[in-house]
Amino acid sequence: MHTQRMTSEISLSGKTLFITGASRGIGRAIALRCARDGANIIIAAKTKEPHPKLPGTIYTAAEEVEAAGGKALPIVVDVRNDELVDAAVKQGAEHFGGIDAVVNNAGAIMLTNAQMTPMKRVDLMFQVNVRGAYTCARAAIPYLKKSENGHIVNMSPPIDLDPKWFRNHTAYTISKYGMTMAMLGLSAELRSFGIGVNSLWPRTIIATHALKMVGGMVLTKKARTPEIMADAIHAILTSPGNELTGRQLIDEVFLREKGQTEFDHYSVEPGAELLPDLYVTEPLL
């Protein structure tokens, strides 16, 4: 098994991260947080032209990463296309000299029941969520094995088989739980190589442009900013992969475990009541 430094000494400076869906939202926040440490960011996302309703492209994200102190390589990637994924991972590894972490952040969502969910959307959620995360992880494994502290993080929830989490959106739940199941399998498969494989999910809803489009400012005021997820990812990637693996993590719970006690600054509206995210059963602290 690989030997690793103590947590306090692990730095992301010069480390290379492959982040899907990094042109906006949570993925962009993760990229910028890690760039502040001097990390290399492979921005793997679909948006190369400005979207009429959503801000950010892989190129604007790359400029922000460079301005934050990191190095960026924007690559157009659709995680449904294995050849594009394989080529992007290879290009990123050759450009930066390896890959140290994969963050499977790209996602597709449709919170509708079986009759209201067209099979085209079912396929999209399965392909982007579970299959996309699996193919990105699989492509990066040869490079992660060479890293001194390799990590894979799937942005997916802890598994709870209570039917209430399936009832109103069966297809979406299956696709997201599938990501966590892939994490559990890969964590066991890669444990002997010192690669940490974990899932991460927010304790509260997160303010993204997608949330604004779905719920408007009413929901957004009860949300936290993407920065809490970015800080949680940073805490994962700076932990020893051979010690932190196979866990179904919740952002706030994990950050508290790491010693953080202040969370008010993540609230979109300070003092507002926070709304728990899907799949979170424990009461908010």
C-alpha cells in the first residue's frame, strides 16, 4: 500500500483534478477552491458556447481558475461518450503529468413520477449520473494508481432504501444511488492502491442557477452557497486516500468531523431557515 503524508501536510499545489460539470455551479466552486491551493484543473464539461439561460463556459471557468492561482485545461466532454472521456483523461494526464483526483459532479435531474418521466429522460439520467461517473472513474484509474494520494468523489447521496425516496422520482433516485453503489464497489477494488473513493452530498439545498430556474428565489433563500460543497471536497482531497475511503459523506457533517464549527457564512440569506436536501434524514444542526 502507498505511504502517505499526514493530513496537515497534504497540499493540492501541483496536483491535477479532473472535474466534470466544472463550468458553473458546484463544479465551478470546487475548481476555484482547489485553484487557490495552486491545483491544476481539467475542466471537463459540455458548455463551450454561452448558454442563453445559464452563465459560464469551460473557457470562462478556465480564466477564473487561472486568476485564482491554479492552472486550467478546458476540454469539451460529454460524459455519455466513452471515447471523449478517455481522450480527455489522457490529454489532461499528458498535459499536467498525471491525475490525482476525479470529481464526478456532472448530473442530470428530473423529479417526476414514472408516467411523467419520458424514457429519453430516464436514459439521460442513467447515462450522465451513474454511467458517466463510472466511465470517468474507470478511465482515470491507471493514472490514480500512480498518484501519491489518489481520490475519486461521486456527488451522490447516502443510500436509504425507504420507499419515500423513490416514490415521486424513481428514475432519478436509482441513478443517484447507482453512483453511490459504484463508489462502494470501487472503494473496495482500489483500497490496496491507496486510492480514496467516497461520495459527497449536501445537507441542505444548494443555491445554483438550476435551483433558481426550478424554485425561484423562494427556495434559494433557504439554501447554502456552493462554497460549502467546495470546502468539503477540499477537505476530502487533502485527506489520506488510504484512510478516507468507502464513506457516504454529508458536507456539513464531514466538515464538523474535520473541526469546522462555523457555517452561517454559507447561507444565502443569513438567519433564514435552511431546507434539507433530498435523501437527508437527520435533523439540521
